[in-house]
Amino acid sequence: MSAVHAAALPRRAVDFRSVAFWCMIAVSAFGVWTLKRNMVPAMLAFPASAALNVAVMLACLAVGVWLARRVMRPVQAPPWSGTWLALMWGGLAACGLAVVMNTRLLSVWSQVLGLEASASWAAALTAPLNEEAVKVAGVVLLAAVSTRLVRSAADGLVYGALVGFGFQIVENFTYGLNGIVLGGGVEPFAVSFQTLWIRIVLTGIGSHWAMSAVAGAGIGYLVSASGRSAARRVWVAVGCMLLAMGMHFLFDSPILGGIAGTLAKPLINFAVVMAVYVVVRRRFRARWAEVSAEETAVGALTEDEARSLSRRGSRRRHLRAFKGPDRTAQAHVQALQLALLEERIPRRLPAGAARPWREAVAAARPVSGT
């Protein structure tokens, strides 16, 4: 953390950040222990299928992380520290907790609904409650770990997507192995391939990442000092959580059955998350333009810098105008300016608190720069 940022934040009697961080580590360790008991025997029994699962998981991880960081977060990607924490929570902690919680709640539905109704509806009644709760808890903990990670709905959206994506990858891995066992061990490689193909190609577009992105956007809006009343922020967060749970209910329910329903339900979820994404992105961009204009007026940014900062490509083109040491210095100025604007997006800084950032920008600006 920079000295400027440290100066802008009040000191706390209890280090909630450390508590939240070690909570994420401890629960993720529990998740590893829980998942190991379920996966290791099947991996040892069917090594070829396990290798296929691992290869597919790594490929999906690379593609999904690139898309989430490159596309879903406006202006700049989230920090790698937050990215890995989100993936860790989703893939290990949330999956491990879900295994335990789902097993218990599924048995309750079997007793309450009966075996026939439970077979059709238990998954739709269980997963939205348990899985969405444990996934969104990761976004809440990230917000507690650092105020620089979750500051706005845009941050909550991308971290929610990353948590859900981590959950989705590990769940696909377990389903690929479980399919072998359910198939009696006959043609394990083909069974794993078919299971992964269905879960990635046919339904992956509207699965866990989409649901958690919607819920995460609500948490980001809740923790931001967005100028709205606290009651409004709470209702938006609750609404986003209920929407995510509704998406999950639709996804797992027998509604819209058959092949057409299998294809339609992920597309409906994808349309929902894209609608939320468009709203969050437009609000973030509007606020960015507002803050950029204010900082240009006080001299923290030049007009050229203000125009270039909001796009990755334009930032690179702006730096090309500088040579040698000036380019290095201007890159440092650009990083400070981005940090200043990101801090001001949620209206968290009170009047005058941005001055240390502006002074740092002025001190770092190259003498020969424009």
C-alpha cells in the first residue's frame, strides 16, 4: 500500500483486514480437505480422465481470468492479489462449504417433499440458498480485506464473476470425475469428455460466474459511498442477491426441460448478467468522466491525460510520446492518477482528502513532460 493511500485511511483498533484474510485462508484450507476426500480416490482410479479434467480446468482458467480482467472491469483490471483471492475462495472455500451444506439440506428436502418431488426440485431449492450465500461471502470478505479491492459495483461485479468462475471450474472438475463413477467406470475418458463438453460449451455461458457477478455487483454497491442513502444501497444489494438466487433456481429447476430448456436457461442468465453489466459500466464511466473533469480543473490531470486515462490502449499511446526516463516517470504519474480517480469514484474521499494524491502526482511529473 502506498504512503499516500495509508495517509488517507483512518487507523482501526481491530485489524479487520487481517481477520478477513486469514478467514479466507482457513476456510479455503477446509475446502481443500473436503474436496480431497471426494476427488482423490477417483483421480487415482482413473488417471487418464483426471489428466483430461486437469487440462480442461487449466485452459478454462486461463481464458476465464483473461476475459474477466480484460472485459468486465472498466478502465483497468483488478489487482492480481484480489484476483487470486477471489478464485481461491470460489474454487476451494465455497466449493468445500457447498459440499457439506448441500448434503445436509438435500436430505431435508427428501424428508419434507418425498423422494419423487425431491428428485425434481431438491437441487433448485438447495443450490440457490447454499451456493450463492457462500460465494457472495467471498466478495464480502474481499471488501473487508482491503478497501482498494471492492470500492464500487464495478469491483463487486468482476470479483463476483471471479469467485463464481473459480467455483464453476472446480465443480466441472468434480462432475467430470463423478460422471465416471455414476457410469460404472465404463469408458471413463469418453464420459468425462461428454460431461465437460455439456457443462462448459452448452451451459457454461450462464452458470456460476454469471450468478455471482450479479450478487457481487450488489455487494460492491452496498460498500461504496456512492452518494445514495444506506437504505437504498441495502435494498439494491438484497435485490441483486435475490436476482442471483433466482437465476440459480431457474438453472437447476425442471422448468423449461429438455434440450431446448438446457440451452435456453443459460442464455437467459447470460442476458441478465449482461444487463447488469451494462448498467454498472455506464454508471462507472459517467462517474469517471465527472471525476476526471474535476481533477483536470484543479491541475492534477492535463486534458490530454484525462482523455487517455480511461482506456488501456489510449494510455499506452500517450506514454509513447515520452522518451527514456521521462516515459518511466510519466508511467508513474499515470499510475498515481489512476489511483486518485479510482479512490474518488465511490465518493469515499471527503473534501480535501485527495490533496496528498494530487501532490504526489505533481511531485512525480517529469520536468520536461507536458
